[in-house]
Amino acid sequence: MGRVDEQLRVGLVGAGPWATMVHAPGIADHPGTRLTTIWARREEAAAELARAHGATTAKTPDDLLAEVDAVAFAVPPQVQAEIAIKAAERGKHVILEKPIAATLQDAERLADAVASNGVASLVVLTKRYTPETREQLAQLEQQGGWVGGSARWLTGALLGGPFSNSPWRHERGPLDDIGPHAFDLLDATLGTITDVIAANESEHGVWQVVFRHEGGATSVATMTMKLPLNPSIAEVIVYGEHGHRVLADRGTTAQQAFTNLLDDFVAMVDSGTTEHPLDVRRGLHLQRVIDLARRKAGA
């Protein structure tokens, strides 16, 4: 698809908490997009969300694909991959949640479908669409000389709150849910992750993953979703010849970050661009890291 002179017709797959809090209002309120259709396995949830944003519901994913230019996903990774592959094959642009699939094989199939059909894609790595993260990553790249770092992502998301009843999060844990955020930022600050040196999940549900990066830097990610921390901890620290730096959060909300994502997405479709630092290829790279870490841990 080339230039879009009218609002991009976007369908939403999913009607759970994340779709309700971020995707639906973001798409409905953005000047370049129109939320046209929603499909979810729970028809009543899809209907309620559609009423709130002036959209319609679809009886099947295929029905949704027939009515839209692009599809945003807010469903478990195994559901996302299959429908997103169909969407790409039908020329629909895609906004993908992380991880982009449940398995590396499915992630590769999805990336191939996006590439071979020439559609735009973005992955919802929330922090990467905030102005503070973009500014700080540019500064770190300009300074250089970083030799190591760490990420701590410690939450109680599986103990209570809107995502505590999510079966796939309980099954796959922090490695798949919050891991992509942590791994992406370590990769962006220290260079491409080339190997998982070690990985382990403790009996308390705490993951430790040690990485080697292109250029020789090393890093470690510590993650859990089973600690009753309030507020949660989500931080990335790098160190090197210029001392140490902490990627600071200046309060940009997930909703604001998603709006920035939509700015990029609409611009990509409008210009016919299919490449972006956070497109499906980024999702595939992170899927490979997740796969390697799980195999190293024997999980």
C-alpha cells in the first residue's frame, strides 16, 4: 500500500485489559487512524469495547481482515502469529505485541510473510517510543565506550492486577512477557546480543540471563513477575569509560508511547516504507534471544 490520503482503517484483534487500556483508545483517538473493527474470542468483550469507540465487531478474523487496511494485535503470542501471518499475506500492515510468536519457528514464518508481502510492521516495545528513551539512546550511542550493563525488571504482575489472570503469562513467565523489553534495551545500549552465556530460573520465579554483545560487552537481566513490589522496578544501567548511566523514566505513559508508535506507523504506510528499527525483524531477533535463553536454562 502506498500513500494514505484518509485515515488508516485499523482492525483490533483482542479485547482484554491491554487492548482496552491502550490499543483501542489509541487507535480511535489518533488523527491518522480509525478503529473500524474488533474481533476477540469473547464476543461480549469485543462488543463492549466496540461500542465504547464507535467500531463494529467481526465474527471471525477473516471477516475483520476483509474490512481493514491494518491490524493491531493484543492477544497471546500463539494467537497473534497465526492471524498476523494471514494479515500480511492479504497485504494488511501489522502492529505486533511482544513476543511476536510463541515459538521461534512461528516468528520466522511471520517475519517471512511480512517481508514477502511488502507490508509495514511495528512491535509494541513501549519504552522505545518514549521521547526520553529515544533521546538517551542517541546520547549513549554518541558517547560510546560502554562495556557492560544490567536490567532489572521486577514486578508482581502475576500476583494481582489486570494481567494476573493471563494464562499465557503464567505459562511462559517473565522471559517471554517482560524479557523482550529488557533484552531490547540492553541490545540497543550495548550492541547486538550475540550469545546467551547463561540463563537460570530460580524456584521463586526469578530469571537471570547473562548476555554477550557484539563488540565484547556483557550484561545481565534479572526479571520476575512474582514479587509484591509497589512500585515495580524497571531499570537499565550501562557502564564504561564515561562512568555509568541509568536510562531514566520521565513519566511518559504507555498510552502516550502507543500514540508515538502510531505516528511512526502511519508515516510508514503513507510513504510506502517497510523498514523501521522496531519492525518485525526486531521482534524476530528478540524471539531468537528468548529461545536461546530458554534452551540454556533447560526450561
